[in-house]
Amino acid sequence: MRKAIQIAENLISQHKERKRFTNLTDELRPTSTEEAYLAQFEFQANCSRGALAGFKIGLTSVAQQKLCGIDSPIAGGIFLKEIYPSTHQIRLEDYHGLGIEFELALKISKDINPSETKFSSLNLLSYIDSIYPAFELIIDRNADYQILDALSLIADNAWSAGVILGNPIPNWESLQINELNSTLYWNSEPALRAQIKSANPLRSLEWVVNHLGKMGQKIPKDSLIMTGSVLQTRKPLKGDKITYKIENLSKVEVA
């Protein structure tokens, strides 16, 4: 546990000093995913960003996982005061290397407690209260994406920097979530389109519930789960107008 505390203290100091992200090395590099998550929990508890209000999932594609030397997605915490409504204005100077990702957010309707039985995406449907189009904000601290170490990324709270939520998708229970289409509008660029199934949100929820349960953590009622980006991370510039739309059902905007 002492090492996890040291890792967290080092990362918190790096954030305060706005240092570029580099992989943890030598005695500060976690030796396992378990140790990396212990360091993450220490980071969350001591980084002065307030209470947690949910969880994010990253590295959802096999290609991303191979690049980072891991065989599963990763999770991080979302802080309550970093959840914003649509049309939120981003102040780039508040971030050290900001990226935006394009996702569905799931709001949880009741506590999900650790269980000896694995949850499946089907039996988790009853735990979903509402579904939103959302931007995930990440702090990559200008990292070199070609040499990322997954354990260092986990310890650094999976780069979680906040969430911008659109309106809930109406009557989501009657929809085939994975079959929905999404569209990204970025200034006057040609629109980019992706199917939601490229992130498979329900499978992502299944993974994070079982992952946290294995570590003895429950997911409280009203938690927000960010389920992975359907498009490549983009870096915004001052004045960019960005809209992410789920068919004609809902959208989220930022300026």
C-alpha cells in the first residue's frame, strides 16, 4: 500500500506542476494491474477534486489494448464537480493537454453491489435509468501515444477530466442501442459518422461492473458510466463548435 501512496503522490505533484505525461518508471512503476488500481484509488482520494460520481472506461478496442500492452479495457473515476451540461464552455487554459471523446453515458438506477456471480449485459439492463450522448474530457498531458504504458495510465485515473452531458435519449428501452448511429459535427468540417456498436456500451458496462466488483467496490445509484468513444480522440482549439448527435434523438454540444 505504501508504494500505491507514493505513486499517487507523484502523479498529483505532476498534475499540479503541469508536467508532461510520461510512463512511470523504476520503483514507481506498478508491478500489476491491482497495484495500478490501488494507486488510482489513492489518487482519487487525495487529488482535491471532490467526490466521485461515476466511472469511465477506456482502451475499449483490441488495437488500443495491444498498443498499451494490456488485454482488457481500463477504468477511472469521474468527479461530481466535473460533470457539466450541454453547451458548457471549455476553458482550454484550465487543462494541460485536453482531448474530447464521443460516447454514451449511462445513469445507474440502483446500487450495484459486488457479487460472486458475474453480471451480464442482459441482467444489467434493469440497472440503467437513462442514457445520454456525452463528451468525455481527458487530460493526456501531451502524452506520446505510441509508447503508452497501461499501468501508468490506470494509476493516473485513466486521464479522466470530466463529462459534458446532452439530454437523455427518450424511450431508450425500446431501442437497439448498438444499432444507433451517431454523427460528429466539428466546425465546418465534413461530418463523421459511427455506429454505437463500435464501443458496445452494454458490454462496457458489464466489464466495469465486474471489474469493480472483483475489487470489492459497489457502483452507487445515480452513478454515471462513460462507455467508451466511438471515434478517435480529438483535441479542441479555442472557438471550436462541436456537436455530437445520436440520430434525431438527442445531442450534446460544446463551444
